[in-house]
Amino acid sequence: MTGKQLIMNLNTTNKSTPNSEYNSMTNLQNWDGDIIDCHIHPFSSPETRLCPHGQPNCAKELFSELKRAGITRCCGTMIRRMENPEWADIRGLNDEAVALSRLYPEYIPGINVHPAYPDESCRELERLNKEENLYWVGELVAYMMNHRYSDPGMKFVFEQAQYLGMTVNFHDNNDLEEIASFCNDFPRLQLVMAHPRDGADYLARCELMKKYPNLHLDLSGTGLFRWGMLRHGIDIAGAEHFLFGTDFPICNPGMYVAGVKFEPLTIDEQRMIFADNFKRLAVITP
Ligand SMILES: [Zn+2]
């Protein structure tokens, strides 16, 4: 093959992807409405910030940086590494989160629970649901709070969350059998896996969401660094399963906004991922 022929071949689109289809994908509009980040970790002092790079220094900086990235609202738990937490430690994180939401109304607290304290956790879900109208649990991070999702107490917490119509966002261990068992055991509980991962792990997560209508995925952490993965995942499982999230201040929120906007998605798909799916699962109106 001559160099000229090679260039001609490279510039010719595959017959299965007609030019018109490719052009219509690249001419897509960008979503310019609400962008809700379902996965952040606010903090009350620089010592409890989950980021070693010196910023943001305070809650005011945290929320102004999210705004600078185009993020209009956000949700998530206060997280701290705890060896053997008392219930008062867990409850304290929730109290801090609620107090922060009074100062920054764009922040929706994510609820912390712990399977070592099933009764307290169940009462806490009911309290925060009734008093604060909260429906979002997590992100739960088992390895930081020193528990496992398979701990016996978690069954009661999931039952209570299901009863109250709540959603549980959790950092799973990529144990898809365990995740499937939660979907089967609690079919009316909305579950959100944190972090897409990539390659075969990501594709397996998409196939699992195709099977379970109550299973979802937030795009935080490992994010969308593999090209086309969100478009492909939506084609497998449907756009209703994906939620926008960043893991700020651990990760750069601007990358995640740009990552979703640069995927070939329709405006309706962008609206679902940036805002509507979260509003539905966290029972937010408008
Ligand atoms: Zn996180």
C-alpha cells in the first residue's frame, strides 16, 4: 500500500459508521442547565480534608470551586478514617453535614450509617428523613469506617432505607456477586455503585445494571478517562442508570464536567446524567 492509499483509507469512515451519523454526533449541543454532583466529601477542618494538595482550605473554598467548575448543587458524606468508631462519631459526621447545609444550601447532606450500630443507624435514617427530608445515604466507604457491607447489621440498614424510599451510594469492592445479592434481596432499594473503573470491570458493571433496574453508577473517582465509555455504557444499560459525580476535593471537578460534555450524548441524556437521575433518586424537587 502506498502512503497516499494509506491516508485515503484512514480518512474514509467505516461503512458501519456513515459520515452523516458521525457528524450528527459531533454536532451535539452541550447541556447548560443544573449540574448536580452526587459524590463529594465536605470537611470541617483542613485536617479532615481528603486531599493532600493544600486546597480547598475551608468549606467556602470547597463550594466556590465547585461553582467555578459549573456545578450548581452537590451531595455527599463527611468521611473520616476510623478504626473502631463509636456511634457518636458516626452521628457527629451527620450533624456536621446538616450544619454545613444550613450555611450552604447548594449542599445536600449524604447520610452516614454503620452496620456495627444497626438500631442507631435505622433510627438515624428515619430522623434525617423526617426532620431534614433527606433520601440519600452515602457515599458509604466501608474500608475507611472499618466495616463490610456483608456485616449482619447492614441488612437492617438496607431494609430501613428501602422502607423509607431512600437511595444508598456505596464504594463497593468490585464483588459483583455481592452487589447482585443486594439487588435481589432489596429489589425496591435504589443502589448506586461509586466509581466506574474501566475496561472489563466497567463493562461488567454496565451488564449488571442492564439486569437490575435498581442498580446505578456514579461517575466519580476513576471517571471517564477511557474514550467513549459513557456512550457505550448508556447503549448497554440506559441513561437512567448513570449519575454525575466527582469525589471532590479528592479529584478535579472540572475534568468530570468536561468528560461528560465531550461524550457523544444527546441533550436529554446529558440532562438525565447531570441532574434528573439524581433528583429522582434523592427525591429533590424542583
Ligand atoms: Zn468518595
